Amino acid sequence: MARILGLDLGSHAVKGLLLDTSTRGAAVKAFVEVRRAAEGDRQETLRQALRALLEHQELSHPDQVVVALPGPTLATHQLSLPFTDPKRIEATIPFEVESQIPFDLGEAIYDYQIATQVKDKGSELLVGVVRREELATLMGLLNEVGVDPRVVTHPGITYQNMLLQQGVDEETVAIVDIGHERTTLAIGRPGMGVEFARTFSGGGLNLSRALAAEFQTPLQEAHHWKETHGALASAAQAQGPDGERAAAAFVRGLQPVLRELRPSFKSFTARTRRQVTAVLVCGGTARIPGIAEQLTRDLGIPAKVVTLPQEAAAAVPPGAQPLAAQAYSLALRGQASGAKAPRFNLRRGEFAFKGDYDYLKDKMGLLASFGVTLLLLLIASGVVRNSVLARREAQVDKVLCDVTQRILGSCEKNYDIALNRLKGVESPAAALPKLSAVNLLAELTQRVPADVAVTFDRIDIDLERISVRGVTDSSKQIDTIAAALRGHRCFKEVKEGKVEKTREGNKVSFRLDIQVQCAEQLQAREG
């Protein structure tokens, strides 16, 4: 069981979602949103919001934390390589990245995620690059508030976790996360994963500015009105002239996002020869009524607002689910495994996660108690088993003693000695014959082949010789009978006597003389 905290470090609010995983599955235990201060240093407002978020008891003591790199610091590149070998990919990427960034490769931290891969054709990669100092600043801030994330990932690639939760579908879906200042785009197929991802400027802040300009009001008032009364498309028509006027301003504010989405969709189609067939909207701006309808009009693609799976519904109310989508995907990243699971993680090199030992140390007491308990159970099991075996051995010895007392006249508990004494010459068992006429008759009749028609007129048996007279169909069958009898270990020699035709002329009469000699007889004579 593990408690995984997904942290969405938004520019307007910080969101945390706690996922509790076990062998039976995963369940969302809590979701918390804390707004950042509207004014002040960006690093300081993030620090204060994180501290306030982590003070919530329901998010305390996570086993691991997963975050996405916030803000405009991350650049995304899509690379095409003519091979699929992982070692060649690792060796080639540094040169490809260096050719696409305006600063020295030594100043960068980067990682990649395989978007698509076709044997003998090559690989499509999503590569994220950030300046080393930007990542160091973020890690320093997180460490100040007591957070040491196991994974620092790409805000678009993290939606791979949501896509993999769904069944495989040929539909191509674009997840559009419209935040306050930036928008994240991830395109892929359900059950398959993300094939295209990027972040760009534009979001809810543009809508607030457009509203402030339209009504000549302060930005904070416009932002508050947007959250309280804002609506688009048919939802705005019910609010009268002012609502429609505000909706028109929102549409103007939405244009920077649309200007980036349209060419992104075209670029994806040019690479994959597939059209985007559905749009899923999430993020804070997705809570504005009518946003999905407006995007459907502007993009010409069916759009709807994201809803989280049923296991998240108990902890995340429907109105907050679009806002919680990225935090939920980040928490899923903590339990992701398998070939399709995202590998993207900027915690590499000097930033590599060092908490594995600390995590094990925290669990050492629990592991030690489990080990001691297991050892005690093994010892108890051994004691019980030895006790049972001792009782069974005593019961066997008693039975053996009773048998030897009754037959030999004295108690013997050693099995080997008792067996030798029972087989001895002076023992009662020595009087029992090892070979008898009845035994020889049984062996004789069993040796005769079942498919041979034969009638025995006379059989004379003693312990050294057997004489047989009978009638059968032909001389060949006599040979068959003789050959079968010669295979017995005690029939040392089988001689065929006189063969004559019967009075009817259709059968033959015969005689066989069999010399009997067995190993038991030789041992008895030598004794």
C-alpha cells in the first residue's frame, strides 16, 4: 500500500490529490485547492500556497510525491529517429537536443518519452528540455516546504496516465488543460498513450483581461465576476445583454488559445495522418459554463469537459473534477508500471531522487517486525511438526513391537532387524513356501496368449517339472504358446513333445514339458 500525492503547481492555485493504492486497486482519498496570492513575488506566492496546502491533514505523510514542471520554463520538441534500439536513442538524443536549444547543452536537463515506435521504421519521441538553474530553483523551493518529489514530469505527458486507464480505442483525443496563464495540450489514443504534447501561453487570465477591458473594471473584479457569473455560448444567452456582452469578451480572450490549438492539430495530422476527433477540456477555465460548446463551434470538433473515473468521485465533487485532472494524472504516474508507462522524469544526474534509501529506512521498523513475526511462525511450525512426527514414530514402534512379540516371541522396534528376523530360517515365516503348485498353475495360465484357442486336457505340476497336454488349431499356435512360456523367469526350459492331428482332422494335440527352476529354490538349496 502506498499514498501518492499528485501536486499541480498552477499559476493561480496549487492543487493536491492523494491517491491510496493497494493490491485491490487505487482510490482517491482527498483533493485540496489553495489559491496563490494575487500579488507578490511568484516564488513566494507558490511557497506560501504549498505550505498552506500541506497543512491539510488529509494530505499528510505521503509515501511519494509527483509534480509537473510549471510555468514557461519547459520547452518541448518532437524528434523522429530512424531506429528503435534504446541504446542508440540514448546516444543520439544529446546531439539532437543541442541542435535545437539556444544555449549550451551543459546548462540543460532533458528527458524523453516514446510517442510511437514501429519496427524497421523508427521512433517518434517527445523531448522536454529545461534550464538547469530553473529546475534547481524549483527543487530548492519544494525542499524548503518539505517536499522531495520522486518524479518531476512534463505537464502534457502526464496525461498518458489518464489515457491508459481507458480501453483501447481508435479515436484520437486532444486533452486541453486551460490554466490561468498557460495551456497544456496532449494528443493521443485511449489505451495507447500520448503522441503529441506541448505547453503555450494563453488561458483564463486572457479571458479576465478581455472582460476588464470590455466593462472598464479592475482586473481582480473582472476575474471574480468571471468565476461567479461567467458563461459562454448558449449558457450566456440566459444572462441577458450583459451576459452576451461578457461572452463576446470571453471569446476574444480565448483567441490566443485557439490560435495555438489549430496549428497544433494540423501538425499532429501531418505527422500521423490522423485527425483529432474529440477534445477533452480541463483546468480552471474549464469550469466556465459553455466552454465545451464554444470550443466545439470554434474548432469544429466535438468537445466536452473532463470527468474523473468513479473511484475519484467520492473525494472530488463534479464541479472540481476539471480542476483536479492534472493532479489526478500526476498521482497515477506514481503507480504507473509496464512498457506503456511514462518514463519521462527530469530527476536525473545531480537532481536524481535520493529518497529511496530514506523511504526504506522509514519502513525498516515495520519490515523488521514482519521479519521477526515470520521467524517466530517458522520456529513454531517446526516445533509442532517435530512433535507430530515424534508421536507418529512412537505409534509405529508400538505396532512393530506388537507384531514381533506375537510372531517372534520378543519385542523388536528396529524395522531392519525385525524384517531380517522375520525372513530368517528359524522364524515362523520360514515355514511358508515361496513357490507352490497353485502359483505355478496361475503363472502357466496367465502366460498363454489370449488370442490362442487352446484346451488343456491334462496338467501335471510339481515344484521342479510341469507336464501339459492339450489341443489347439495348428502347430504354429503350439510354437506361440511355447515361446510365451519361455519368457517366464521360473520356466527354465520348455520342450515340445509329440504333435498329432485329432480324429476330426481340424486340430492338433500336443505335449509340453517344462523344467521349473527359480531363484528362491536355489537359495533354499544353498541354505
